[in-house]
Amino acid sequence: MKTIRLTMAQAVIRYLTAQKVLIDGELKPMFAGCWAIFGHGNVAGLGEALYQVQDQLPTYRAHNEQGMAHAAIAYAKTLNRRQMMACTASAGPGAVNMVTAAAVAHVNRLPVLFLPGDTFATRLPDPVLQQVENFHDHTLTSNDCFKPVSRFFDRITRPEQLLTSLPQAMRVLTDPIECGPVTLALPQDVQTMAYDYPEHFFDEKLHQLRRQAPDTRELEDAIALIRQAKKPLLIAGGGVHYSGALAELDALVTRFNLPVGETQAGKGALPWDHERNMGTVGVTGAASTNALAAEADLIIAVGTRLGDFATGSRALINPNAKLLCLNVASFDAIKHRALPLVGDAKLALPLLEAGLNGWQPEGNWIEKAAALRLQWNHSVDVATTDRGTNLPTDAEVVGAVNRAAGEKDIVVCAAGGLPGELQKLWRTRFDRGYHMEYGYSCMGYELAGGLGAKMAKPDSEIFVMVGDGSYLMLNSEIATSVMLGHKIVMVVLDNRGFGCIHRLQQFCGGPGFNNMLQDCLSVEGGAPKTDFAAHARALGAKAEKVGNIQELEAALERAKASPISYLITLDTDVVNAVEEGGSWWDVAVPEVSPREQVMEARRRYEAFKARQLQNI
């Protein structure tokens, strides 16, 4: 057996460069790059190894470890999990800074490889700088924080352990069911240790998407259930995108006149103007889709885990409705007492279509869906029009940005009130034109996520819509986008605080407290007005502030023409949100309070809880 002598770090990187994927007939690297912020825990080991392969595996330097991991996550999401990136940071705070991003990847089922430096396996120099010592267990390090937010975790304490660990890591990263973040903690001394690895370990490996056909009996049961339905509603989730089942979904719903509601992750599965697209569903869903969900006798959930925002915390959907879940993961397929149909959507949808030959929903149901769709589209037209308000609403800003976006452009967002307005109001015909991180709803994802999306789709204009609260949490990757030449257009909506939670606080009966800057403890004069345009210019971007929608539309044209990242900021209304659509969301309200407003909110809460219990 031929061997090659490499350090453990060199072996990791050599193995990654050997992983390939076939996309549209073209052989591409599975790992499109490695994000790295070096420190004493990874610079001498992984840093040296990455330097040797810059032509095969480019190394990207970021300004924040969490931010670079968000960029890697957004890259994988934009490319439907077909390609991915790795992230490495030094032992200690640099590594732990990526834990939040690991949770984002875990919740959203997205592949990213974390390679955090770790403390010395030999323990000879302990305690070293930035080492977290545990009094009762010397095997614990701060990297153990990755365990609950990783799909696969290993600590490589001997170079030869890579021979079994790396194949398992790739299995998880490329598996349609287990897909998610993988963490390989790499002690800094072991990174530099050499071993005689078998040469065949580094042979080129081609990864292809595994597709699981549905069980025959489950398929028959699913067809029988659908045939009984008169008022069905199909809910399309992110799994439709990851399966590449867009055409198959279109064929099924068109043939059988099935109304479709989309989740946050599923948005774009059908073009917004498709005759069967009713709009989005749930807490921040369209009035049309939610009305159908409340009356439907069958919900067909395709590629969605039916989280609380999609189901209105289980209080939205008709409690008498049957539920069929088509999902590649049995973990998700059995939720909510559903009849499971476990399998890949691209394979299963045509089988459903063939088995349903001759069936159609009730005629009145088809007509009702069409009428509701027309009403909803009119509501969107009205909400997104420039109404000349003193302070523009989020909806008006969404409308202006949407009109500026081209056919293949992408909007990126994650947290605050904007996800609700965007889910309801953003219109896209491009299947990847809507990029929302709403599994973990991580504040600070937006700007770094926009960078990752741009790296994945360099020919698309990326519009990052972000509130002032999220912007202030994590904005350093603006400088990275300028440095790397990956232009993004940023629209910062400044409502002077955490406006979304302020509205929720008031809905739950509370007074304005600690959300809006004016309601926070501060020195005399209050918090200063942040000059977001000046801040972005200080990071190397172009920027300007506008005062109304007309000025915003003109600024967006300048931003599109700019060769570098461009930020536009404007003051917006903290209160005004689109009232049409949406449903209840379970946010617990105190049973006892001296405030009558809280007690009134509690009574409202209990009424919805009663509806929720019917669906448990």
C-alpha cells in the first residue's frame, strides 16, 4: 500500500479538495472555499495546510467568526445544498463565536464544516491562553458547546483518526436526511503531527444526491387519502427546493387544480403569479392561503417540518382536516399526527400524479381559491404602493425594492418585522429569488448572508433588507464584501429600536419597555441617532440616506449601477404593519398582572389556546 506522509491538518485539507460534485453536467469541487480567521489554535497547522492549496481551495478572510459562518451557510442554501464551505477559527473565543452559526445551520438543515482549533491533546503546556478548564472533566473544552448544534461531532486526538472520521463527516454533510453542520475539533498540537496516510484515502470522490423512493404501501395510502378530499391545500416547504422538485410540483398542482401555500423556506417553489400559488401560509402568511387552511379537509405538506409559524402554532389549520406529510425524513413526516409518505419529493410527486388520475377537488373549492388569490394580490398591490406617508412603512419599502429587483435577483433577510412583510409581499418568479433565514431567525445573519448568496450567484443582484437592530448586531462583513469584490445592495430600515418585539410586547399587554431606544435606560438626551450611511462608508462601501420612497427608488438605481457594495438607509414607521393576512402565534402571556392590558391579552391568549388544543 502506497502512503503519503502528511500532518493531520494537511490531510484534512487534501481530503476536502478531493471531494467533488456533478452540477448540470460539470464536475465541481464540493468545497468552494474555506473561511478562516487565524489565531494560535489554527494558524500553524491549518493555516500552513491551506496556504499550500490556494489554487484548489481558496481561503477567505472575514472580520467576524460568526459572520463568516453565516456567509458559508447562505452559500450552501443558495445552491440548494449542492456545494458548501468550511470554516476554521482559533481555539477559544474564535471557535465559540461560531456556535450560534452552527445552530443556524442545524435548524435550517444546511451543510457547513466547522474546523475549530482546540486545546492541546497532550496537555503538556496546560493551561494555555484562552483554554477553558473544567474542574471535574479534563476532556471537556469550550468546543463541546458545538455538540448540541452539530449533526456530527468529533475531536481528532490522533492523526490516524481522520481515516474513519472524515468519511462520516462527508456522509452527514451530503445526506438529504441528516444534512447539517459537522464539527471536527482539531487540537492545535495534533494538527501539526505527521502520519503515513494511504494514498487511496485521497482519491477523488464524486458525491451525488441520494433519492429515496416512497414505500409502496405508504404511497397507496396517500393516494387513497387524497382521493377522499374535496377541499385540499398543498403546503410547499424548503424540501421542494433541495430535492429539485420544482417541475414535478408544478405538474401535480396544475393538473389537479391544487391550491398551494408556501412556507418561508418554500417560497419561490412556484412563481408568484402561478395560478395555483395562493401566497404564503401561517403567522405571517397571506389572507388567501390562511383562509383556505382554516377550511381545508386535507393538508398535503411537501418538504416542510410544519413549524409554528407555518401552522399558526397549530391554531390556524382546520382541526378536522387530515394531514399528509411527504418528506424525505421520517422524523418530520410523522409530525402533527400526519399520515407519513417518506421519500424524495422529485420521485414521489410524479407517482402521486399518476395515482390520482381522474381525481379533482370540488369545483367550488377551486373557484374559491381563485377568487381569494385575486383578492390577495390586490391587497399586495395596495400595501406595496408608495402612499406618500410621512414615515414609510415596511411594506412600502418592500414594494420599492421588489420593483427594483430583476428577474434573477435575490432578497436576503432573517429577523425582526421584515420577514413577515417580505413573506407576505415579496414577489419572485426566480426559485432562489427569496432567501430568508427563518428557521433560527438569527439577528445579524442578513449582511453576511447576503455576501454568501452573492458568492453563490455572482450574476444576481443581492438586496439585503435589514432593520437597524440587526444591522448593529453584526455588520463587519460589509468590509469583507468590499475586500472580496462581492457587491451587495443593503437597505437599512431605521425605526430606532427593536420595532418588531416592541409591537409584540404591546400585543401581549406590556408597555413600551427596553425595545425602542426611547424606552431604554440611557444618559440624559437618550441614545444618539446612528448614521448608518457614514458607518457603511467607513467600512468601504458607498452609502446614502433617503427620506421617502421616491428617493429610495432613485437611490436603488444608483446602487445597482455601483461596482461596490452600496447601503441605503431611511427612517421608517415602527408601528405600521400590513394587517391583512397572518394568524395567531403562541407567545405565552402572564396569568397574573396588575396591568389590565396584560389580563385582556391573557384572555385573548386562552381563547387561541383552546383552538390549538384541538390540533394536538
